Amino acid sequence: MLNRLNFLLILLVTYRKKHFSIFILSTLLITLLSSLMFLSSSIKKDIYTTLENQADFTLQKYIAGRVLNTPESWIDEFLNIEGVLNVQGRVYGMHYYEPAEQYFMIVGLDFYDTQIVKEMQELVENINIDEFLEKKNMIIGSGVKKFFDKYHYFDYYSFRPPDRTIEKIYIYKKLNSATDIVSNDMIIMDIANARKILGVEDGYVSDIVLKAPSLEERETILTKLKLSHFDMRIIQKSDIKKYYENLYNYKGGIFLTLFSIVLLSFGLILFQRYSMISSVDAKEVALLRLSGWKINEVLWFKITENFIVILSAYFAGIFLAYFYVYFLNAPLLKNIFLGYANLQNSTTFSPNFTLSDLVLIFLLFVLPFLLAILIPLWKVSIQEPSEVMR
Amino acid sequence: MIEIKNLSKRFKSERGTFHALKNINLKIKQNELLVIQGESGSGKSTLLNIIASIMKPTSGEVLIDGENIVSFSDIHASEYRKKRVGFITQSFHLFDELTLHDNLLAPLVIRDLTREEIEEHIQKALTTANISHKATQRVKSLSGGEKQRSIIARAIVNNPDIIICDEPTANLDHKNALLFLETLKLLKADGKTIILSTHDSLFKHQEFIDRVISLEEGSIG
């Protein structure tokens, strides 16, 4: 066995040029395919992780197709509905950042609410709420920070509220990069400051969110909410989920297109390998058969030879894709999936793939490749050696 | 002892059926050097291919020490080629990109031999074929005569008792053809049974040749 392995290595090294082109091409295709899979599953995971912590219902005052500020007094009404938890008023809105011609999302939170403090501590590392509230502070997303830095707003930024005053807010911290997919363009500040900047009057909020942990009660709560105010729009968590699913299904279409192109390219390589068994391969088979090699010995030998090449390409491709997606953050390819809806997203992707993903790539590439090699070689091997030699 | 009984081979093509061998009967003794002469297309190569078990006849038997190799399955035919036959071809059928040494590995790695035994076999074959000095060179860089000696080394590396030579001097100059004759003498002296096909006049009147037969249109003349 060792002697055969030694001979195999000699052939691999000697005919390295023949194998190298297959190796490079396969590595590129496996890298692209794996990158697509890694990216797709990473984005999905990040979105669902973020959505998991979202409220079950979002309620807005809604008249004649317009969203208006929602009365804060509704909060107490909703708290009286059985099964409802964590009713919170949110103040948020868009801020136009003129220097960069970009919109940022300002979110005002009530930092005296223990639940909000708890959630913020998950989003921002080492946040000291008391220190945060000492002066007018804000926590900003990665994209916002990038633009602030670009225009030298390192310590604070002065907002221009609708009442034409100037509201100077200090930059306290940056949000975790892991949440970039939803918080890239976000500015979080105390609810009072947000109200002033966004022009939301006291006694009003942008919307109200609430949780209904029990699935059985959710339908009843929905009905009660519907009956409570005729001028109210109810957005359920499942609606938000659907919105994201639709958005990423559209991205999934692009993914599928790229995926198909990769598979098609690979198919062409396979077809080339299948239909054009090289004269070198045929001669090798004839020489081995002439030397007393049995058909199965020749086939195993050639399969092993090609298996080493394609397996090396497989591991190289997976490694490169991992590096490209999780270390380099998938430049170029990322934009296809995340788009430029508002700020260019600088999300960092967290590794999220299973063994079955790797097995799938293996099955998609390695097996068809080996079959494409095996079948023509088998056809050559079963011929009389004298025929092949001719 | 090789005994050929009623051996026939027909090739079918679009142009019809071609009778390459017609009812051949032949006995070759152990350690005999038999030369088969004949024009191109007379069936010499076909006969040798069948004896080497790389081609099946249409009918007839080839008995090697009483065993009919024609009825061998692929596994048995491969074993027979591996252990008993060395084939010297007119074309230089070798792995061109490999060194001569590595070419000789091919027949040996499928046998249960240690690395030392393999090296021993290779060195012996290289010495007999008088090509030891080119062992580390790639075959493609060798001259025609050296390639022919490389083929001989590959044919005898497994120490077979039957050597089949198909037009061995067809691509050699006179000097290298004479060198080949010397090697043949050595092989015969080593106890090998040698069957050689040629239309080279060089093989006429050589003392060490036991018998010369002629093939004409698939029949022994």
C-alpha cells in the first residue's frame, strides 16, 4: 500500500501542471459557493437573533394613511390587558446628516426603565447608565461613527431640532459591531433628548411596543388591541419577520443566481473532464494494465489521485471562504446581500454554518467530479489493453 | 511450455470482417527464442498480444504450462501479465514525464514487496538492460536506443519467464539494434522464453535464435 502511495505521489508531482489547473478552478468555485452559503446563513442568523428580542406588537396612531405621534396615555390602557408585558413608549425618527447626505435613525429610550437598561447592556459593552445620564450622551452605530469621524465629530455632535435651537449631544460609546445589521445607522439617546431633537411633544411617543409571551393569549390580545382604538395600526412581530424574509428572499434570488452560475461553471468543467479524457490519462491506464494492474486497481488508483486533488481544492476553498467572509467581511459580495438602503453596512459576520453545509458543498463538488473522472476511465480500463495502447 | 491451438482472430469493421489470425497451431518450448517474421498486417502483433493476454482471440486456446489463458478473467489475466510476461513494444510505451527509475516502479508497486526488494528488482533490470546510468533521467529526455533499453528494463523488472518483443528494432538504428541483440542473448542465457516478431533482416542467421517462422495473411507459412 505504501509503495502504491509513493508511486501515486510521484505521479501527482510529475503531472502537477495537469492537476494544478483543476485545483485552481475548483478552489475558486468552492470558495465562491461556500462564501455565498456562509454569508446567507450568517445574515439570516443575525436577523433572527435580533428579531427574537423584538416586541410582539408595535402600535402606532394612524390616521388617513399617515403615522402620527402616539399618545403616551395609551400605555396604561394596554398594561391593563391581561397577558401583556413590558409596554414601552418609543421615540424615534430620522435625522438628516447634511455633510454626508445621509439619514440616521434617532432612538430615544427611557433609561429609568429597568427592562430597557437590561436590553441596552446586551447591546453595549460596559455601559454605565448613571454615567451615561450625567450629561446629554448618545450611543451610535458603526455607520454613524464612521461618518462622524469623517467630519471630525469625535466628541459630540450638535443637532438642530425643529425649534431652531442647538442640541449638543456627546458621543458616549459605539454599539457592538455584531448588531450592525440593524443598528448600523442608529443613534440611541435618552428619551427626553430624542423628543427635543425629533420634535415629539411631551405626552406623546413615536409608537408603543409591548410583549405578549403566551402564544395562546396572543390572538385575544390582538383582538383587544384592535377594539381599543379605531385609529391605531398594529404591527405584529410576525409582520416584521415577514418583511425581513421578503427582503432577504429577494436577496436570496441573487444568491440563487450566483449559486446557479457557480454550479453551471462546475458542470462545464465536469463535462470537459467527462468528454475529453486526456491522452495522458488513457496512456497511463494502458501502461498500468500492461504492467499487470487489474481494472479495479487502476480505477482506485486514478480515483485516489483525483480525490486528493479535489479534496485539497475543497479544503482550500472552504478555508478561503471562511477567511473571506469572517475575517475580511466579504468585500463586494456583502453589498449584494446587504445593499445600500441607507448607510453602507459594515456588518461583521459571525461564523454560522453547520457540518451539513460543509457536507452539502462536498456532495455538490467532490462526488460529481469523481464520477466525471471515474466513468470515462472505467470505459477505458475495461477495454482490452491492446486496444487502449493503439 | 506454450501451446497454441486452433487460434483465430477476426476484427469487424465498417469495411467488413478481417481475419488477422487463421487457425494457428504452435508449440514453443521453455527457454526457446522464437522469431516470427512477416509483412506488416500479417498478424504478428495480434498473435503476440494474445500470448501476452492483452487481447482475446475469437477462437482457439493458448496454453501456458497447461493453463488456457484465453479463458482467464481480467483478474487472472492481470496476474498472468504481472508475474509471467514482459512485453517489449515497438513504440516507446513509457511514462514520458517520469524518470526511468519511477517507470520501473509501475509493475512492482502492485506486488507485495518491500522497498528494498523493489530497489533490488529495479537495479537488476537496469543492469541487464544496460541503462543504469540513465535511471534518474526523465524518459522524454532519452534517445531512441535508450528508450528501447528502458522498455526492456520495464519488461524484465518483474523477472518474468516469458518475454514478448513486438518489432523491437523497428525504431532503432543499426548500432542500437545490435545492442538489442546482445541483450536478447543475455535474456536467453537467463532462461527466458522469448517470442519476437520482426521484419528486420538483422534477425536472420543469428546462432542464438532457435527457430524462425513466417506469418502470411494470418497463417503460418
